[in-house]
Amino acid sequence: MKKIRLGVVFSYIILFIFAFITVFPFIYMILGGLMNFQETTSIPPTLIPHHFEWSNYAKVFARAPFGRYFFNTVLTATVTTVVSLFNSLLGAFAMVNLRFKGKGVIQMVMLSLLMVPGEAIIFTNYNTIAHLGLLNTYIGLVLPFLTSIFYMYYLQSYFGSISTTIYKAAMIDGASDWDYIWKILVPMSKSGLFTVGLLSFISGWNSFLWPLLVTNEDTMRLLNNGLSAFASDAGSETQLQLAAATLTVLPILILYFIFRKQIIRGVVRNEIKG
Amino acid sequence: MKTNQKKAWLYLAPTIIFVTLFSIYPILRAFGMSFQSGSLIDLTWTGFNNYKYIFNDPEFWLAIKNTLLYAVISVPVGLAISIMLAWIIFDKVKHKALFETTFFMPYVTSTIAIGIVFRYIFNGDYGMLNFLLRAVHLPAPDWIDDPAMSLTTIIIFGIWSSLAFNIVILMGALRNIDPNFYTIADMYGASGKDKFWRITMPQLVPTIAFLLTMNIIGAFKIYTSVYALFNGAAGVGNSGTTAVFYIYNKFQTVGTPGVAMAATVVLFLIILFATFLQRKMMKKIGEN
């Protein structure tokens, strides 16, 4: 009996150590963003600021157009999410409910494209966008991401679980495919679509390499690019960098805490099937 | 059936158009460009010269070496820690959702932002980590500014980031194991150790195989975390350069897209090969 207890205690200690390591950078980021400069670089390190320097945030907004970065990020992440969800929805519907020649080929091509790392095509996509004269534009930022094979594949598995007899019954009742999609399919898979939307928005929010390539004007930057540029410019002002990092992370963290169940369930479902 | 045909293609049209333009075309174009030299607006055929160039470029080999070392160390270590933590949460903890939510946080948050935080935690002089190491009289290396430490720092950050996804997926798999297995094992008086190695691990093999594949692919593409840790550079004196860093540098900074694309093709083949090899191995293990 004693031995088992010891095992449990030991397990808990390991668990708490790792949980602490996971959470600590977030806590340090938030607290560090409220310190003054001396506190961020003091030896021994300061953990709790003596006085909360809320003015750090005013300084961050004054030094770099973070408001503009926010706007750009929300806009591109929203457009990407809505349009790619719409396109994947239509595609997934066709793959699940319609019968046509070449379906097998399409499925095979899509599945093998899932294996292609984004980093392998991002540079030639830059080339395309540059040729179209779309560098430093919102269209250039979103264009390659307006459809997602990944989400289409995910929705296919979701729609597949809705019985085809419902589709057939709707057809017999004289509904069009368009009606079926919006009046039956979408309402029935609301939670799945919502989860995909959330995941897509989060990955749009955190995108870095693509906007780094296709924008070089400060007004067109997204949050993460603005943040990394600010971190180089703000140089030694550690507390401002940490405040700016907090600004970038906090909105998503709040979204995550509200929808944590949907997000985690969505990721698990996504990956297990893939 | 006839009308169905047309309709189906209509619904698929947006996807097919975008995929062709921004997934299929760029792959073919990257392959083509790897045999061309010159700047983006003036490309000429050059045969295998770009490949010859990268294979003779010590910087390319350093990038490949770093990327491979990163993958070979961070993936197994990260996965082992994840399995241990997932098992503890699953087997011993009441508030499973609380821990799952906690461990998953790094997955949704920006690598750039957290990388900046790590840069200060890892700071050689005033960083929190070295403060703790000194407190217990352990060596406190200069994690960020010492070129010899670059890769180690990248690996630690990589392991920290990888736990989130692994743990959540493993928890999903653990929940799917038939609880009757454990009930029967308990009836026969199996120890916790027995249950873990005889029931849990064999049931987890497909999930572990999947995670290995995903993690290895992810490891080969490492870029953003290095960028964030070292403030846009690949460590002091390029000591922490990676494959994608090399490609980016050759493409954007040096302006030799052909060389960059040759490196892309090589990286792509390595990823394909690693995935293939790893699947084969896991199949073997699954059969035994």
C-alpha cells in the first residue's frame, strides 16, 4: 500500500514540474511586460514587478503600428477562414454526396498533396504572387490559402457520418443540392465547421513565413512579423518586447480558454483520421 | 448521372483551381527552377549545376546536419516525455481536462512570441534558467550567444513546443483503449507496470507511429522557432542554421532561386524518404 502511494506522489511531482515548465513562459511574458527595464534584467531575476508598468503598452503602441498589425491580422485570418471553409465545404459535399467520373483520381491527388510540406511550395508561390504584382497587398497575403485540402478532407469525414438517405430524401422532396447544403448539411455539422473555422483562424493568426516573404512595408505587416521586427528595433528594451509578445498571444489564449473543448476535440479528431 | 457530373465539377471548381495554381504548379515549378540559374526575372537553363553547388557548399551540409540532429534528438525525447505525461494524466489524475488544457497551450500560441520569451529565459547573464542552474551549482552556459550551444537551445525549445500536440493526441488514443482490458488485468492482479507495457503500449503503437511521422516532418521544416530565439538570425555565426533557413537565405537574401529550389527538392526527398522508412519500421514493430 505504501509503495503505491509513493508512486502516485512521484507521478504528481513529475506532472507538476512539467506543467510548471509549460506555463511558466506565459506567466513570465505577462509579468515581464509589466516590469520596468531594470527589473527585466536584474540579477537575481525579478518575477513579480514592484509596480505594474501599464505604460509599457502605451509605449509599444506609440513605437510601432500595432493597431494596424491587429487589423491586418484579423482581416487576413478572417478572410482566409471564411473563404477556405466555404470552398472546402462545397468540395467535401461533392466528394461525399455526388457520383462522378474521376472522383477516385481527385481523392488520390488530394491525399498525396497532403504530404507536401508547405515550405516546399511557399517560395515558388512567392514567385507567382510577385509576377501578379500582388506583393504588399491583402490579396497577395491570402490568395494561396483560399482553399485547404486538409479541411476538405476533414469535412469529408464529418459529412460522411451523415446518412446518405437524408440526402436522397431531400432530393425526392425536390430540394436542390444548394438547399441541401445550406438547410441540412451545414446545420447538422455546425460544430464540425465551427471547430475547423477556429483552427483555421488560429493558424492564420500565427502565420509567419508567408507574410514575411510577401510583405516588406510596415503597414502591411501581420502581428507576428510586426512583433519580430519590433523585437529587433526595440533592441535592449526587454520589457517592451515582452509587452508586445503578450499583445500577440493574449487574444488567441482567451479564444483558446473559451473554446478549449472544441479546439482540443477538433485537433484529436483531425489527426487520428489522417 | 450526366447532370451530376457537371454539378460535381462545379462544386469542386474553386478547390481544383486554387490547388492547381498554388499547390501543384509550384511543386513542378520548384523542380524546374532547380535546374535554372539567374535571378527570378531572368532564369536560364543550367543543368545539374545547382545540385553540384549545394553538395559542395559546407553551409548546406551544416544546415542538413543541424536539421537531422534536431529531428533525431528532439522527436524521440519529446515523444517519450509526452507518453510519460499522458499516461500519468490518464492513469492517476482526476482533473484530466485541466492538465490537457494546460499542456495544449503552446500549440495555439505564436512561436515568435514565445520564442522571444525563451530568449530572455535563456539569457546567459540575467536569464531565469541560468539563475536556477547556478542556484543548484550546475554549469550555466551561454545558451543564446555561444555558437556551440545554439543547437541545444533550439532542441530544448523544440521539445517544449512538441509536448502539446503529442499529449492531446495520446490522451485521445488512451481513451479509446477498451477499459475491459484493464478490468481483466486487475482481476488477475497485474501491476501498474505490467498494465502499461502489456496493454497500453501495444495499443498505442499506431498513434505513436502517426506522431513520429508528424513530428519528424515538422522537425525537418523547422524555421520559425530558430528565427524567434536568435532574433532573425540562425544563431551566432549561423551556427544554428537549418534547411529552411538555407533555402530562405539563398532565395531571398542571396537571390539565387535556382540554388534554393535545388535545396528544396533535396529537403522534400529527405522528408519523403524519412516518412517512408519510418512507416516501414513501424509496420515491422506492429507485426511482432
